[in-house]
Amino acid sequence: MNFKGSTLGVITIVLMLPFWSSGQDLRKQIMGAQRRVMKEVKRTNRDAKKVKKMFGSSKKTVDSSSDTADIITWSKAPYIPNSGMIHDYDYIYTFFHAQQEYSFKNDRSLKDIEWDSVENVFYNNIGAHDSIDTKYEVIGWHPYWMEDAYKYYNYDLLTMLSLYSYDIDPLTGKNRNPSMVKQAVEDSVAKFIKQQNPNVKVLLSITSFGSENNEMFLASREAQNQFIEELLSIMIDGNFDGVDVNFEQIPVLYGDFFNFFIKKLSTQLQNGGYSLILDVPYFNDENTFNYAELKYFVTYFNIMGYDFSGEHSDFPGSVAPLNALTNQPSLETCVNDFLNLGIDGGHIILSLPLYGVTWDIKDMKIGQSAYLESLPYYEIISTYDTEYNPNFDPISASFFYLMNDAESSKICWFENETSLDIKYDWIKSKNLRGVGLWAMGYSQGSIDIWQGISKSFGVDSLVKTEPIKSSLSGPYGLALSIHNNKKIIGLGFLIFVGFLVVGFVYALTDWRVRDALFVNQSFRVIYSMIFMILSIFGLQYFLILTPQWAIVLGVLVGSLGVVLINMFFSHNRRKLR
């Protein structure tokens, strides 16, 4: 089925083609600047989350070899909000609550507990590494014509890889591509992949294309039974974990036959412990597929979110448009169609292309265009990126190159790391199970592509964690404040003692004060004890002595002071009177 459509960006650009030839150099400069800005924006967005978490943070390192207790405690400065009474009077709050104690359950996964003082959130820093978050699936396809490229994929950033493909012979049900399966079995491809990452599931793609072939196969129970028997044998020999089934161009009258076949195949696979992923087109032509019924028999629906514009289209446009003009299909419409059927997003994988399509648009002014070729991502970059700057279409959230010279005008629509990042974020916003990429070898190990997967679906090195208990220090905090400031407090005591001595000496000049303080022996004892105690505390805190030496030195100094003062008083009592 062909869809006529394009984006507003393409129409505008094509209409302006005659005016652009003279300003080609200026356009390249402008687009080059735009491209650099977009790269900086992307880099900034990628790092913003990490910067926010790390800004103003403190850390507690947990040593698994020594910290064997079930509960890990961390005493640290209390959290002060950015506003409010505690913020306004934080000096009082921190004086009484110098420390706040947090308790964490030690589940042996704790490594570095980090505190974000901006948001008052704790994180367990599990360390930077490539790994897909368990709530997502990332599936890639390895076409047989990519040969041994599978050896160089980053399996830490894949959860499934499907080997493409077992192509069904509609007459017999046997494999029309036996060399591919034979090679996979003989080379122990599944074993190699699991050596790289034992958590990756290895699937076998099952394909059947063309309405005539599908009609013939779906009408033959014998061919179906032969296929299932051969498939189960291959699953064992090749150590596969499941299959993904891709039937394209099913006749409308054979929709029920297909649904019956999937149910039968699913039952046989489930008995062997295998999974089944059903690849479905982005439109359900005349409701051929009964998705609401099939959801009970498939592990995931994989929506093939590409070929919206391509070899069988009449007009150039995005291969995988996020949105489109009125009444045109897009990723948005096809996913919503599934969700509107009551199929949970966690049951859906959306596949995106790692290839692009080039069109001849020299006759666009008279409404004519021609499909030229489909190119893998790496070939698009190596062919066009050195001479042209990519243009971004905000409607489809896709990129395109516009190649315009005296002899021809061409446009190449494709996805790059930036447009894929946008669509990854959209997939997560729709709560889908994950993403698929057709096909892995088409990127030739592009670091940008892998980094995009890691950024969007990888495990964050900072995992949010919650303390099981939190308590303020209370009186302990006051005592701790005294301990931390004992030198200043000791100096304060000594200064106070000095003022007492000066004040006492000055008071002796007045006979009434002198008689009031010393006429009774008890006053002398009280005064002497106060002087001695203050001396002990002052010397201990200021000189940071041990309690024993502080008492000894304090008693000597205090006693000496008391004796001298009493001698001074007795010697001058009559004279002062």
C-alpha cells in the first residue's frame, strides 16, 4: 500500500531550489554553524542529569569486605532547605543539630552512597558501565549478508539479537535460506554471543513475503507442520532462545488463517520454553491482524516503524516520521492504534531504521520524483557528510541531506544519533517496552549510535536509594559542637577567669564589697571553687589536654590564684579600710 505525503520542510526547500545555487557557500556556513550548535546542545542535554546529581554532593564509600553489618549508618551535616524558617535560622538549627544520621540497608550492592544536596536525594553509585536497564528491551537484527559483523556488536547494550532469516518455502515449509542457518549452527553464533553477554537472547527471524507465497503457505496445514517440526530442531541445534516472525503482504481473506498459525506456533514454542515476537507493519491493512486476540500468544509485538517512504512510495519523505501532516501515517499514529486496542505499552517494541532513502527530485516542480536507492547509515555518512550538512525536519524529527548541483537534485532522508535520541525519549514517554534497530551492521559500530542507546536505555550509574531511617543528632549535636570548638570555648573560659581576677582586685578598693565577700568564710570557698573550676575547663579546652593533666594544672593555677588573692586581701585589709 502506497502513501502519498511529504513534510512541510521538503516542499518549502524544493520550491526554493532555484534561489539557492548562488548562495550555496553561505548556506553551508550557516548549516555548519547550526550543526555545531546542535551537537553542543546534545552534549549538554546528555550531561545535564549527571551534573545536577553530582552538584554539591557528598559521598560515603562502602567497603564490602569490612562493612558486613546489615545496616550502614552515615552521620553527616543535616539538610538545610533553600527557603523557609530552617534556612533563615540555619545557624541555630545546625548548632543544636550538628549531625543527621541516616541508616541504609546493606544489600551488598551499596558501593558509594552519594547525597545530592540540591534535591536532598541519595544515590548508590554503582559505577559507570554499559548495561541495559531491566525495564527495557533493545533488539537488533543481524542480516545474513552482513556476514561476521555480529562479532563486533556491543552486546552489553543489547538484550536480544535476531539472526535474519529463515525464509519459508510456501510449498514445503522448509528453509529457502539453509546456508544461513547452517552457518549459524556450525559457527556456534549463539554460543559466541552468550560468551560476550550471557543475558542476551538469540532469536531466529522467520520470514515470508508476498501475498501469493503467504496464501499458499497459510492454506497448507502440511507445510505448516513441516515448518514447525524443522524449526524446533533448529532451535535446539542452534541454541536459540526464540523467534521473531515477519509475514508481509498477507491477503485480507487469509487473516484468520495467519492468526491460527501464530497460535499453533506459539503453543509449540512455549512448550519448549521459547519466546515469540511478532513483527507487524505500521498499519493494519483492512484489520488483517487480530492484535487483541494475538496478544495472549506473543511475547512482544514489534512494530516495524520504518519504510513509511521508500521504494514503493510515490513521494519522498521521512523513512520513520515521528509525526506527519494531516491523515498521513506516522510513528505516533501507529503506536496509538495499538494502545487504543487495549494493548499495554509494555507489550510493544518499536523498531527504527539504521538506513536512509535517496530520491531524485529534479522534477519536483512538476510534481514528479523518483526513488533512487536505500543506503545503510554508515554509507550515508561517508557519502554525504563530508560535503553537505544535514537538515532537521521538526515535524518528522528526521534529518535529510539536500544535494543540489547543475545536473541533478537529490534528497536523502535518514536517522542519525540526534533524531534517534528524540525518538528514544518518545518511546519511553509512551511507556513502550523498548526499541529495535534494523539493522545492526548498518551502523558499522558507530560510537554515536551505541552512546545513544546507552544514554536512553542504559542503567544509570547513579541509582536512587532511600534511607530506611533518619534521625537528627539532638543533644549529641550540641555536645559535638562544643567538642569541635573546644579551643575557642577554652579561650573564652580563660578570658572570663582573667576578668574575674581583674574585677576582684578592683573590688577590693571598696571596703563594703571587700567585707561582703570575705567576712564569711563560705564566700571565700565558693569563690575559690569557681575560680578553680573555670581554670580547669579553660586550660583543658584551650591547650587540649587530657582530663587528668587539665585537673592537675587547673588545681595548681587555681590554687595559686586563690592563695595570692587571699594574701593580697589580708595584707591590705586594714590599709584599704
